[in-house]
Amino acid sequence: MKPSFQSGLPSGRFPKTDYFFHSGLGEWRGGYSAPFDGDDPSPCRNFHNLNRAFLIESARERSKEMAVFAVVVLASAWPVIYMVITVVKLLATSRPLN
């Protein structure tokens, strides 16, 4: 049985905590690490593969976002372009101010 921690503070003020808890260290080797544990022998290669997959996915997401952004920019620019064309036509067909 684990000993419980006794403090001089009132028990209602802090939650009860098991200070003697030990997590399961089933496969822990005490600082020794085998060079090959049955996985890919190179940890750098695993990191490289993960990094490459992340960059491919982020590039795909970036291209989708840029396409949506282009649609939003074109939709918001259309009224401004139409207004400029209309003002130019109005000034071209109106009589001079002299």
C-alpha cells in the first residue's frame, strides 16, 4: 500500500494528490537505447518522411485557400471595376463643362 502525503494545510483548500504515483515504465531500459528496435533504423528518415508528408499536405491546403481567396477578391473587385467603367463612359458622353 502506498503511503499518503500529510501536510499541515487544511484538506479542503487543495485537491488530494497522490505524490507517490509511479507511471508504468514497462519497457524502460534505464538510459540504454538499442540502435534498432524493429522500426526503420534511421530516426532521421522517419522525421524526414513525416516532414515531407506535412509539407505536401500544407501545400495542398495552401493551394485550396489561394483559390478561394482569388474568388473572393474577384467578387469584391467586380463592383469597383464596373463603377470605374461606368464613370468613364459617363464622362466620355457628357458635354464639356465650359
